[in-house]
Amino acid sequence: PTRLRQVLSNLISNSVKFTERGSVRLEIRLCTEALPVGIDGKPVGSRGDVGTEGAAAMHCVEFTVHDTGIGIPAEQQHDLFSPFAQIHASTARLYGGTGLGLAIVHQLVELMGGMLRVTSAPGVGSSFSFALPLQAHHPTEPVEAVPPDAVVLAPCSGVRLLVVDDNPINRAVMENFATRVGCAVEFA
């Protein structure tokens, strides 16, 4: 968990730093592709080879950090994961940083059994993604799920709420919360 936290923290921090307008989004999903395999044909996990007999189930999980930031020209993307890499000298002056973050993230992702990828375009934004083989967690004690209706929220039946925000994600979140407690939502 520590390495994964470091990787996600760095990628999200970079996205926030290079996104003046728009959004930063973390997407986590189960992969549709097969888990990477070692030379013995068994799935490779973050703690070495994992056999199929008596071993915990492995799942491929993909993490992607999307942003609508400044973007990276295609011809400079291949250097991104090199130590001390900066897109332009002016980038370091304007945004700060040493150029070590993505190099460290790249190494950590590889140590966990994944590969870091980037897709980006100047003025459009960037997406950094990696897939990891992760072991399924089976708690020793059952965890009780809290039913959605068990959450106690103050009712606001009959209240009209005006939501003013230019970000569609923020509007959707506000609408979800407000309608759950009975508010009528309008947008401006």
C-alpha cells in the first residue's frame, strides 16, 4: 500500500500542479487483460511469483490519472521517465520540481509488476496509467455493508437548491447529494 500511495500521490500532485483550469480525475478499474506471467507461465505478483495452487487470487487493477492540464508534446514524452527530465527549462522555473518524480514513479510501478504509460497532447491534457497484479483481500472477520438508506442526512423536503458551478463533475456530485435528502435541484 505504501508504494501505491506514493505513486498515486505523485501522479495526482503533478496533475494538479500542471492543471490551471479543468479537472484532475483518478480512475480505478479491473483490467480486461490477462495478468503478466513469469517465465514459468504463472502470474507474477508484486511480491514475486504466485502459483495457482493454494495461493490467493490475483486481480489485474488499472489506475489512471487524467488531467486537462498543459499537456506534453509527443516528441518529449519518451524522456519523461528519465531522472531530472523537464519538458522545457522554463517548466522548472514556472512549476518547480527537480524532474525526479516521474522517474521514481516509473521505478516503483515496475517494482510492483506494472508498466507506466502516458498519453498526452499539448493544450488537451495528460493521462498516466499503469496496471498492477494485486492480491485479493479476504478479511478474517466479515465486514458489514451499510445500506445506503442507513445514512442519516438532514431532510430538506420542499427546499429548492440552486447549484452554480462550471464543472460538470461538481454539478453531478451536488445533484446526487441534494436529491438524496429531498431537495429540488436547479442549475445556473
